[in-house]
Amino acid sequence: MFGHFGGTPVIFCREITVVIAQHRLPRKTGARVDLQQTKCDCRHRPHGYFNSSNNGPLVPSRQREYSWHRPLNHFIFMSHTTFLPLGLVFLIVLIPTVHAAGDRIEMNWKRDSGDSWSTSELRTLEELTGFEVRQSPSPLSRFGGAADRDRREATGFFRTEKIDGRWWTIDPEGYPYIHMGLTSVRPARHQVSRALFEEKFGDTETWAVATTELMRELGFNEIGRWSRIEALNSVENRLPYTTSLMFMGDFGRKLEAVRPSYGHLRYPENAIPVFHEEFEKFAIDYAREHLAGLEEDPWLVGHFTDNELPVPRNLLERTLAVDPGDPVLGDNVKEAWRWFRERRGANVSADEVSEDDNLDWLGHVMDRYYEITTAAIRRFGPNHMNLGSRLHGAGPHIPQVVEAAGRHLDIVSINYYNIWQPADRHLQRWADHSDAPVIITEFYVKGEDAAEDFGLRNELGAGWIVPTQADRGRWYQGFTLRLLEAPHVAGWQYFKYSDEADDSNKGILDPHYDRFEPFTERMAPIHHNAYRLIDYFEEQ
């Protein structure tokens, strides 16, 4: 996209703005400048490759892959320039459009353990110009809300509210609340890890008390999915928590139609049987059973309905190819043909499916899923929020899916991977297409040094690998600072509590249940200063 800045042509990237500052040479007129294709810090969205001459418009030129990674301390970059007899010199000034203040640092990273190192940039607390980092938190309510802010209506339960353009969760006492949670807060399952657990804690009750104290010390205010809720809720100084429901997952198990995969379940044809004639009744019965006794618990933030449901971009094509008599997906097939013919005409054929058809059908499927599960939760747990199914992969980036979630959910939960730092285009898409705030419910980073120190091979999982535990802490600061800047994001839950003895380095604790000090000591200042950081960003 192009524009002008004081008469100077500007190229607007989604991550940075490129300003073309024109300086005439002693020669008369004319020049050509080739702006090499570059990538933003998101490493996904390239700039174009452009030519300009005689002060005319910038136009697309030939393409060439080129990655530019340098610290943006001065925000200046001179392009490769070809001078013609009557030329201009073009100076490229890079002005961040998504960062309110502060410079950036470089960090090495790789995706897989066998890869070579690459370098990208991020920003930590140290790079925030004029921000004073405090070592202790601002005054908090007993639920972790900001007790020094204007109090809103207190309903006795968690809810959401948009205040002056920013989405907040409001805690049961009426104070604005940012989710800063931790997932998988439970004893590790590996045999060696179980022995280490017994050695360190002795029993689950002792573990629950020590773990709650640790989370409070580090500034976490919420227990996320996959946690040992019963034990943690028995602690006197307890924390808010979320549930781990599986509406569709358990329905799929009932139909014997799913199989386990890494991190989630596999469904036939990557399609959830949401139109199955039994699913709606199953959802009602499931909610009645699993929400019983929770109706009046003020510490319950809300319910996750499933985890990482499949959202393939070609779902309509896949569904129409299934036999209408299929015992699992037959009702999906019938609804797909009804929907497709109503949309495109009675004589439409399966080979006429367009990309828009596929994506709109996917939105229709997810709308039905959220409609059914939300109704069941509202019926048996009306005091608590519906946090959704933890969208992952392509799901958070398909507008029809985000719109369906936003129509029904209190908060749209997203497991956010394969991005170095939260990208403006993603944050803006969620704001544009959702009528509800977003919470990031999974993200993590792994340290290369854990392989040598603890034998954690870092061969599993989607998180980036960085050299050290201190780098993990810096990366966490950069990632969460971007979330705090975004008015549509209500917080996050980090994955996860502890590492297994034979797994990757994802946790805040090592397999011996000792904290990764260089990592956690950089987490705590973010949590303790989170509410002040929001004020800081809004003032910039």
C-alpha cells in the first residue's frame, strides 16, 4: 500500500513503514532505485520489489528473495541504487508502526534442533525508553485484578468489558484483570519425573502449596488447561483457574472416530461431526455432568470447550467426497450438499467448489459447533465464560473461523505458534473479525542449553529454539510486550509448568522441579508490571 508523508512517497508494510526520502543529485533529473525485497521481523510478509523514476509512482518490478536482519537502533537503511544520468538518491528510513517506544535486540533462533542458527529481532523491557521496571506488583485484588484502577460492576464472577477501546476481563470484585496464566500445572508423567516428584515434594498436597506459592511469586495469576485442578483448588491461597472440557473430543471417542496425535486428536477427513444427529444432545448431557457443582465458584474463570479442532481450508471438498451413508460424517455430508446447493444452485457439482465456498463452509461448521457448545454452557454454567476451543494452525488466520468464534464466545482462545513475535497483521485481523477479545492460550520457547544440562533434546513441539535460558526470558518479554500493546488481547497462558525427563525444554521448571532461573527471573517483571505497561503503551 502506498501513501505520502509530507509529500514523500511511503510504502506501508504490515510491520514497518518504509519512507522514501528523496535527495537530488547535482545532475539534472531521473534515477532508478531498486528496493530489494525484504522481510519484516515477522519473517513472513515480504515487501515488494519496486522501481521509481522521474519522481513518478513506485511500481512493482522483478522479484528477488532477500532477507534483511539488522538492529533497528537508528532505523536507517540505504537501498541498492542504480544511478542513471539524471538520477535521484533514495534513502530508506524504517519507522516501526507497531512499537510504541524503544529499540530492539538481535537473537539467534532455529526451528529444529539440527538446523543452523538464524537471527531475528525483538524488544525486551530494557529497550522501553522511559519505563521504570518495578520489582513488586501494583496493588492487586485477591483474584489478581488491578486494585488501583477504577472499579467496574462486580458480578461475583469473571466477565469481559471493553473500556475506552481496550478489552479487559473484569474479576469477580469488579477490577480490570489481564490473564497471565500457566498451563499444564501438574506433576510430570515420565517415570523418572515421578521419582523426582516424590523426592522433592512427597505428596500432592505439599506440591500444590509449593506450586501456588511459586506461581504467585513469579506473578502468574491463573491456572490454565491440562492442570491438576482439584489439588490446586484446595490450597488456601488459591488462584483463578480454567477447565479442560472436550465436547467434540469425547463425542468423537464415543463414536470411536478419533485417534490421538501430538497435541490434539485426529478426526476422519479432518472434519468434526458437528451435524451428527446425536451431537447436540451429547453436548447438553456432557455439560450437565462436567459443570455440576461449579455454578457458584467465583475462582472459575471459564471453560475451554475442546483443544485444537481441525480447520482444513478445503473442508467442503473433503466433506462432499465422503459417502452420505458414513456413520460418523454422513449427516455432515447431507448438510454440506444442502448448504452448497442453496448457495450455488440445485445443479452444482462437487468439482465446482471454490476457495470461498470452502472457507465459508468452514465458517458454517465452526458456527454450528460454537452455537451448540455455548448453549450447553449457558444452560448449566451461566456464570462463567466460554473460552472456546483454542484455535491453532490456520484457524486463527481464517476470517470466517474467527468470526464464528467471536459471535458466540466470551473470549476467543488461540494457540499461537510459528511466529517469532506477535504480528500486527494477525492482531489486527482478530480485532477486525471478532466481537470478543482474544487470549493466547499456548506459546513457548525452548533453550538449546537444556539439551546439555538435562538431556532435553528439543525434538518435539512447535516452539522456537534459542541458545540459553536467559534468551528464553528475553523472548518471553518480547512476545508478551506485544500482547500487552494490543487492545484486543486480554492476556495469555504460557505452555507450560515443568519439563518431562525425556521431552523438550518448554517448562518454567526443569525435570527436577527447580526453576530455570535465568528464564523465570525475566518472566516475573513482565507480570509484576503488566498493568503499568498497558498505561505506558497507551501514553506513547
